[in-house]
Amino acid sequence: MRESVCHHSFRESLCLFVAKKKQMDSPSIQVLQRSRDSAHLKPEPDGIDNPFNALDFRQSSLIPNPQAGCLASTFAEEMKKEKLLSAISAISITSVVAFLLAKLSADVFEVYGSGVFLATPFVCGLLAVWIYNRKGKKKIGESISVSLITGCISLLGFLIVGFEGLICLAMSIPVVLPLFLIGGLVGYAISNAIGKKIVTDIAVIILVSAVPFLMGFESREKNEPLIRYATTIVEIDAPIEDVWREVIQFSKIPEPTEFLFRIGIAYPTDARIEGSGVGAIRYCNFSTGSFVEPITHWEENKKLAFDVVEQPEPMTEISPYAGLHPPHLDWAIRSVKGQFLLKEREDGIVELEGTTWFYTVMEPESYWSWITEDMIHLIHKRVLNHIKTTVEGSANKAVVSTPLRAPRFTP
């Protein structure tokens, strides 16, 4: 009987130690605590205190006990289950919060600013880790993993519910996921901060609640966009008059081979013009529609400049839903004007320079402008290289078709 009581006491002590080490607060621990207290209050069967009880406990604790090992294993499984449930709760709740904040920014405030691209991923990463650590301190690696998984699930959720397309989501990853990570680190620090728990809870609630106010402020304080430009140059070995004619309205361009164009980024197909000189209307046709370009400067064989009064969508999104049209496709990226400059060098080579002025209204502005500039350069190269190929090909054909006449001799 003494050996059974000692083993029982040892197993319960081991379980309580493991539970305290992991900071668990479950009903099973409370039951074991009550059982342990009642076991210590029980007298010996014969009513006589046995001085060897303590010695028996020490001796039995030195002997491997299979039952104690099984009990410890059970609690290890229970802790894993608690972590899994905490992770699922954190990911689910935070993903819903991320979707609601993004929807609020796009549909209500109609702004894609710091609130949706910077504050939302940061706060959601923080929130996910805070929820995950609510029932006890977890390892920092596990916590950061939860924040990153939450970010991935949120982006995937935007695609599944038809809120956003795959191309834009892929472009946002270099900004969004690092902010989920940083938010997770801050959330871990807050969860393990010394002080009353209610203080950290209030701090998290305030941070989450501040995001809609930031979005509202951005929607009311719309500043003039920063206009940038992208310039691309190509050299053409052909008469400048031929280059000019092709610049005004170029012929049909073959189907693209570039990866970005093939997955959905809009690409130019041809151009036509109605009228001549200043006031004429040039239509640069793309895979998604036409740019309408009133001519503002016409200097034959030297310069063609125009404004952009209408433009098509910058891309066709990849989505499970046909015809997906996120709101930002209408106003987030805009072309303002463009021009072509022609310069003939002394060696007869024509330098053709194409420039587009544009702006973006998404944050961080420098990041999205960098992406937009790269896409514009890709569009420029498609047009300029087509003009080069067409004009140089025509010039070569003209040279080949000109017959060589034998010199005429007179007797």
C-alpha cells in the first residue's frame, strides 16, 4: 500500500511540475492538485505514522516507473493539442480581421494607402501572435510561424473569395509578409511583457482599432500624386522619315513571348491616328483596350507628344472567377502623357526615345512606382523594338530590290 501511495504521489508531482513548467491552466491540473492534497491527508491504514514514507518516496522516485512516463506523455500530447487549437484560433480570427480591414479600405474609403498595405499586415501579425500566446507562453519560433502562416492564409483567402487577383497578390508579398513577421515579433514581446495582462490586452485592442481611423484619414487627406517618368531608347539603322511614319501609327505587333505579358499584364498590339498635326487623336491599342492620346506637339521627324485622356486596365487578373475587376485597376496606376523623340546621328543611325509620365496612388509609393516603371519599360521595348524591326526590314528590302545597272560604254 505504501509503495502504491508513493508512486501515486510521485506521478502527480511530476505532472504538476510539467504543467507549471509549461504554464498550463487546465481543469485536469486542478483535479490532480485536489487528488494530491487528499492523498497526503490520508493516514496510514494501521493509524500509525510511518517514518519510512519519505524514504520510500525517495527510493521509488529513483526507480523508473512506466506509468509515470505514460502520464507525462499524455500531458505532452495535451499541450500539443492546446498549441494546435491556439494556432487555429489565431489564424482564423486574424484572417477574418485582415479581410474586413482590406474590404473597408477598398470599398468604403477607396484608398490603397498605408492603412491597408502597411498597418494592416503589421497589426494582423501582432494580433495572431497575441491570440496564440493567450493561454500561456509559447516559443518564439512557433509564434513567428503562426504570424507568417496567417499572412499566407489571408492572401490566399483574398484570392478564394474573389476580392483580389493572383498577380496583385504576388506583387504585394514582398511588402506584406515581412510586415506580418515584424508584427509577430512585436506581438510576442507584448504577450510576454511584465505587468498586468489587462494592460497588454488593451494595447492590442487599441492598435487594431486604430487602423480604420488611419484609412479614414488617408481618404480625406488626398495629396497631389508624385508624377514620375520612364524613358527607353533604341537605335535604328534606317531613314528618319521611315521611323517617323511608323511612330505615328505602327503596324500589328506579333503575340508576346515575355512572361509578364503572357500571364496577364496589358501589352500594346498596334496604333492608329485620326488626323494630322496638333489636335489629332492617336489610339494606342492594348490587349485590354485603347489609350486615347490627343496630340499636343507635332514636329515632323523630330518630336511627337501627347496627353492621355483615357486608358484601359493595366492587366487581366488571374482568378478563379472570370472577369474579376478589383477597384484599384481603375485608378491606382495612371499614365499622364507621353512622347517620342527622334535624333539622327552623323553616322545615319536614328535614336528613338520613348517616354511615359505616370503616377501611382498606392503605398508604399516608391515600391509600387518601381514595379510600374519596370512594366512601362517592358511596354516601351515591345513598341520600339517592333518599330526598329519593321523599319530596318523595309529599308533592307528596298536596297535588295534596287537593280544594279551595268555601266554604259559608248564606242
